[in-house]
Amino acid sequence: MPPIPQNKRPTLPSPRGIRRACSKELYRAIKRLKVHIPSDLLKQGEELYYRKVIGKLLWIHENHSNRKLLCTWWEEEVAGELASLWQVDETKLCTAFRDAYGG
């Protein structure tokens, strides 16, 4: 009997899965920052991060195993806007995200 062909490239995640992952990643970063972010600003930040991820989804999916590269992308594309939205230090936010994400 011939072997069953395996799908070499996993399928893209669903929008719901992406939204949940973005929420978890930001929650872990905020936890390491040890600051309070009001819920309305947190939702705005999650939506901002979600839109950035959706815009770069194919690239992120291709590099899903390279966490350092993904953290660098996050610092360049997302951190500045989030830091200004949440009124926190961008360097501390980047460090907290990198610690939380593992890159």
C-alpha cells in the first residue's frame, strides 16, 4: 500500500486563531511590563496588532519558526505605535515582548 501523502506546508491559521494569539502575546508582554493598561486601550492595541499581522500574514507564516526574526519585525512595525498608544517606554515594551515571545 503506498504511503499517505503528507501536507508539507500547514494551512494558514484562521482569523479567530490569529486574534487569540495576538491577544495572548500582548497579555504576556503587559504582564512583564507590570503596568496597568485600561481595557479600551488594550482592545485598541490588540486590534492594531491584529491588523499588522493580517497584513503580513504570508511572511509571518513562512517564518513562523524563526522567533528572533518575528520579534525584530514586531519591534519595527508594531512596538512604536503600541508604545505611543499605551504611553509606555518603547524599549521596555520591546524587551517585555521579546521575553514573553521567546525571541
